[in-house]
Amino acid sequence: SAPKNQQGYRFDYLVFIGRFQPFHDGHKFVVTEALQRAKNVIMLIGSANSPRTIKNPFSFDERKQMILSTFDDVESARIHCLPIDDTLYNDHQWLYNIQSALHHQTQGQGRIGIIGHTKDDSSYYLSLFPNWSAIELPSFENLSATPLRKAYFEQGIIDERMPDASQNFLQSFISTPDYMRLKQEYQHIQTFKAEWKDASYPPICCTADALVVQAGHVLLIERGGEYGRGLWALPGGFLDKDEKWINCALRELQEETGLIVHKDQIKFQEIFDTPDRSPRGRTITNVFYAELTGDTLPDVKGGDDASRAFWLPLRELDGKRMFEDHYSIIMKMLGL
């Protein structure tokens, strides 16, 4: 085991990585163990650049407040919560973000370790940092945030296997418009899944999207409808049974923005098939890239499933406002 420093701690910093959606007793168990072993605990809070969704309903600041309010003033002063953005299709960027956040917090000094549960997402994180000592803890009552969120948005149940601070926050959040919107979205997703419940095999949906860029701007839509309402997205939609992927992308592009792009303007395409990229179920999308030229941006107008269409300067891309994984898709395909 590592030698103790002057304060009697084996580590100057122990790192705990997670989404904490919400912060529950299993997370509290890890932080409590970390406080006994380290002078400081660094909480790297993931999905900090995501909009409110069923999977990520609470903001970074809300999760930070749940965590710090769970512990007394002396303990919370030793807990440092740092936001980590999602980079779904660039693991190197994600690791760079982790390293940068930690270096800023620690100034490259002190003994650092990583702590987490075995047999869950934490065990994956533990394997990514071979130069750090890893503390693997047993799973706390097999507690997971996913069923806690399910009970909360399905029936309004606030599970008691959470610290008081988390329960109090959820009780307050349940009366907000954000909760009602997320609950409606959850019901829409469940209805969508129920339509396939009698299928012989779980369905795999196919969609096509268009990534159109001109003069440092990207063409986006604002989603209407029940699912993802108000979020920015690439123009696209579901593949018809007698349709080729490229035809689907160009059709949806025209229907949702009014812009006509020809096949010979498509530069390349890329498939995105992360199994959990959509909460509606397994959805594979083929994204077609077109780079237009000209002195002025073409006029566009929202139609079909889009409440509006617009050109956005690339520097104004904001993961907190974007649908599903479309922010990560754009960043990956444009090399940003």
C-alpha cells in the first residue's frame, strides 16, 4: 500500500468519475471511502455539455449541489467537482479533457489515485489510467441510477436509497416545467417502444442525416414534435423500406429545410452505430457530408418535423442545445 503523507492520507487526490444522475447512496459510499484515504476527492462529472434528457436530466451545477450538500462543511471543502464534456466519438479528446481538468486542479503535484466500483461503468474508467493506483470497491447493494430515474419519471417515486440532499432536490424538481417535459418525453419513448413489443426480435431502426456546411456555418433544424422538442439537430429521419440511405438523407434535407442538394455534392458519409445513441432503441444512422460554396448562405425554412431551419456559425455549436449525439457527430466528422 502507498505510504501516508503528513496528514495520514495515502493519497493527495482520489478521482471518482461518473454521471451521478442522480447522486445516490452507492456514490456516497465511494466518496466516503475516498475521503478516508485522500486529502482531496476530485469528482469528474460527465455529460456536462448535454441538454436535459431522460438519461441526463440534471445539470452539472445541480449534481454538484447534490454532492456537496450531502457532506458537512469540512468534508465538502475537500471535494472538488469538475465538469467533463461528452466526446462520444473521440476517446482521445475525452482523455485529454480528463488530464487537463486534473492538471488544472492539482498543478501536476501530489499522489493521485482513481476510485470506483467494480462491475459497472467505474471499472471501465479504472482501466484507462494505468499510471495511477486504482482502488476498486464492491458494488454498493447493486445500486444503479437507471432504475431510480425510471421510477422518478414513470411514477414520480423518489427512491429512499439516496442522500437527503438528492431526495430534497428531486422533490423540488418534480414541480418544474422541466420535469413535466421530461416525463412527457419519457412517456413518448415508452409508447414508441411498446409498438414493437410483439416483434420476434428487438427492432433496429435506420436513419439518415445530412451534415451540410458552407462558409464556416452548419445547417441545423430545431425539432418539433414530442421527442427532443426545441433541440437543435441535423436534418434527417427514418429510412423508408424501399429507399437508399443517400436518397433518404437528401429527401429529409429538402423536407425539413427546403434545401436541395444533389448526390454529386456529397463528399463522404459515415455510419454511427453506438448501441445506446438513442433512448428510443437501437438506431443506426448514416450521415452524409456536403460542403457548399457561394457568396451567400442559401435561404432555408423549417418544414415537416422541423419547427425551423437555420445556419449556425461553427463557433456557436453548443452540446447543451443539441439532440442525442448530433453534437458529437458534427465534431467527429468536421475534425473539431
